[in-house]
Amino acid sequence: MRNKLGAIIRFHRKRSGLTQLDLAELAGVGKNLVYGLENGQESVRLENLLKVLRVLNIELDFQSPLKEAYLKEHTNADR
């Protein structure tokens, strides 16, 4: 999974014409973090990962066998 995420981040960064340093500066994180993400770093703060994904317009979509039931229950509770 982490190698797939790294490849997705690298692909989006390059397609956006950004260097690792550019992306790091835009996201407000260190260049080493971007390098690590792209190369399958095993641990990173979720907050920092989300900053990088936000700059690249990448959204996380969590999958779960109970996702539909959760959404149905929480959509009804919001009404």
C-alpha cells in the first residue's frame, strides 16, 4: 500500500510540474518528508500526509465492508 501511495504522490507531483522541494514548500513540510513518502517511508504523521495530498488535490477514500451502513446511519442522524 505504501509503495502505491508513494507512486501516486510522485505521479501527481510530476504531472503538476513540481519538484520535491516545491511540493514540500507548498505543503509546509520538509523535503525529506516528501522524499520519504515517495519512497515508501513506513511512518509519517497523518497531518503531514494530508497536507501533501491537499496540495496535489488527492482525496482519501476509506473502504470498509460497513461503509454503506455507516453512511446511512450518520446521514439519517444529521437530519
